[in-house]
Amino acid sequence: MSVTLAMSAVAVLPPTGAAAAPDVACPRAAPPVPPPATPSPPPVDRAQREVGGTALATSGLAIPEGAPSAPAVTATSWLVADLNSGEVLGGCAPHERRTPASVQKLLLAAALMPRLDPKQVVEVKREDLADLDPASSLMGVVEGGRYSIENLWQGLLLRSGNDAANVLARAGGGERARQGGVDAMNDEARRLRANQTHAATPSGLDGPGQYTSAYDLALIARATFAREDFRRYAATRVAEVPAQPGKPAFQITNDNTLLDRVPGMLGGKTGFTSLARQTYVGVVERDGRRLAVTLLGAETAPLGSLGEAIALLEWGFALPADASVGRLVTPEEKKSSALALLTGLGLGATAAVVVLVVAAPWRRTHARRPGNQR
């Protein structure tokens, strides 16, 4: 049976108010060692689970009807999407909240790469390094060292440098320093309509209330891989880090081993913490199709996140180009919907002013105090 846009996905929700169809179980590979227990993430409401299409509103499997079986993986959620067309080819628990680990660095890039001059030089401060475990993933910057923004992006994307993430967040955070950079990440997530994503740290190291989803990561990957500079950094094999007082120059190499193993690989980002387990985002381009795979909660065996990513990408490329169970939404759709709503209301300028004037005192009276905001 051919797979077309008109065909329904395996996981399809009935209209609102009807009984929900049971979720289809995702194919699972059993790791040799059971993963440790982790806290349950907050649930996602139905409206947010339906973003991109009702077939994606499942905690189970969503693949096109008649498609080959999806690979069995250990990842607790995953998604394969065409970044060019925006079509989602399949997913498992695509909107469920999961802990991101270092794939959260892609959100840092999406938020700050447009606003930071790559030639700008930034001095590393003690606060950038104070809260980092020396055993964690680091670029290797030193306090008092002066590095270009471009060099810091290389350290972030080639070596997953948590130190580079802190410096970049501070450089792009304005008066609020690093926290301003994290705020910019959350603003960018809202702009991209990545509704399950909240950043607490710029690096992806575990923080309170920090989550993302496989669907959100595809939105973020679409934004980052649309940039030529990001693709150039992600595809760089080796970069030079200049000498600093007390530290000689050194090289950093790209830890994305799939660059030389997978034909058409544009780049990828790995992540790991004990809480998040293995996470991964990768993008491959072949024959005019640019497919992204995002996965969260994978284990190191039997395939590991990279092996699972390869299996899911090959499954996606084997599907017809018009296969779909949903789509990646865009920021422009939200703006268009708001404009259409205002146009449909038919409010003139005078009426709008009256509404604002009348509403203003109410808003002041009923505004939440900062400590109550969520």
C-alpha cells in the first residue's frame, strides 16, 4: 500500500469529546541493564499534544498507515521529520516532556546566534566556570581568557562545552547576564511554538523544571539548520583554540562521529546526564530531502543513541516523500492566526482603544505577582 498525505496515521485521535483510541505501543528494544527510575514529568494537556496534527497527540506510536514497522529502540520518545517540507514522518510520544541534556544547546544557538557578532571577543569570568564539574563536557576555556564568539560556538557544537554555553549565555544575556541568555532561550522556544520546552540552564545540564520534547527539538533543529553559519559550525571537523595566558593553543575535534559514517550528514548533537539518559538530534540531507531525527531517553546499549538515530533515519528515507502523520508548525502561522482573528472581529481602531482603556485597570488589579507566575 502506498503511503500518501491523505492516509491516516496509526495513532489517530477521535473528535474532542469522543472516547480516545488506545495508544499503539512503540517498538521497544530492551537494554541489557534496566535504566534507573526517574521522576515522572508533568503531563501535557490535549491542546498542546495536538499541535502539528491530532495523530501526534499520543504517548505511543504514530506512523503512516501501511508504512514499514519503525525500528525498535530504547529511546522513550523520538521523531523523524522532513525539515524542508515540514512533514512529520513518524514519532513515538512526540509531545511528551523529557529531560534534554546537551541537546538543549541547540536552543541556545537558535536564541543567540542571530544576535551575537561572531567576531566579538569575550573575556571569560570566574562566574562562567564556578558551577561546572571539571569532569563534565568542556571546551577548555580559562578564566581571564579572551575568545571570539565564533570560537565559543565551535566549542559549544564540536565539544558540547558547558563552559562555552555559560559564556555565550552571559554574552547574549544583556543586563541579566547568564540568566538573560536563559530567558532568551525560553523566549525563542515560545516563538518557535515549542510548547513543552523550558530551559533552566544554557548548557542542558539538569535544572529545575527543564524539559523538552521530540517534537519541539525538531522545531528547534529546523530553525538552527536553516542558518548557514550553524551548519558550518556543525560540520567543522577540527577547530583551533588560540593560546591564552597560562594555556597554549590547542585543537578541538567534533564529537559527532556520524559526520564520516552517514552519507549526507549535516550535523548532530549528543547529550547525556544520569537523569536524561542519552539524547540526540541529527540532520541528514539526501536527494533534496533534509530529514531530522530527535530522540530522548535512550540507553547506551544495544545500539546507543547514535545507532538508534541511524536506524530511524534510514527508516525515514525509505518512506515515500509524501509520507506524513503531521507537520512542523511555524511561528508565522501563529501570527497569521492572530491577524485573521482580529480581522474577523472587525474591530476598528477606536473600538480597540476603548477596549484597551477599559481593560487596563482590570489588568492592574488582577495582575499576578512575580512569585506566582508560572
